[in-house]
Amino acid sequence: MYRLASRVPRCCRSSSQLKSSLELHDSRVSRIELADGMAMIYFSHAYIHKSPGAPGRDHGTGWSQEARLVLSHAAASGPLPALPNTISEGFLEVGGIRHELVPLPFRRRVHARLNLVFVDDFQMELTGERPYIELLGGAIYLENVP
């Protein structure tokens, strides 16, 4: 299913010079925890674009990596989805900017709104403060992105 690292284009082998973004579309949420005012959204598969240019716009590579999005002072606008579930569309709005591709690393000190629509048409919204994303474990190369 996954391609060998030797197939990673030469331009995208050294991650120190690459820009990265997490694409919400096609990422998979495995768990959502709401406790003590904190929301933690766990991605068992976060689709990560890496590119020497603009991720998601310029050529580069696609990777899978586990990740966690954390919001403090968080609240859900309704029930949570059945999980695990794959995102069909969504955005993280921070400071009036809607990110469908969230730049990495990501850490802000303002209000945020996460809006997700899943492949089963379930829609959810979480709001909170001080969003940040942690990448967990190693990335697995998936594909070249033209």
C-alpha cells in the first residue's frame, strides 16, 4: 500500500528545507476527547503535504502521519461523530483565516473554530482558544503530488 522511501523525489528527501501543511480533506479522525475545557482531536492518518514551494499548490509529496489538534477553553456545538471517520471537507478558522491546509508547525494564541464534514455527512464544530497541532510518530511516504 505504501511506497518505499527510495521513491521519494530527490527534491523532497530533506525535510529541513520543505514547507509542510496538514490537509483536513481525506484525513482520518480516530478519537476526540473533551475534558476539563480541553479538546483533543486525534488523527490516525493526517494527510501531510511537503513541498519546497507552497504545500498543496506546488509539486511535492504526500505523507501520512499521526497528529493531535489541541484547543483550550473548548466547546462542541453539538454531538460528536461516530469514530473513526474520514473528513470529506473542513477548515480550521483562526484569526479570521480559514485553513483547509493548515501550515505546520501550527501554534496560535487566539480563538479558533474547527468545522468538519465527514464522509457519512455528519458535520461537527468545535470552538476554543490557543490551537496547536502536534505531529506524533514518524511520517510514511504515500505519493508524489504534481
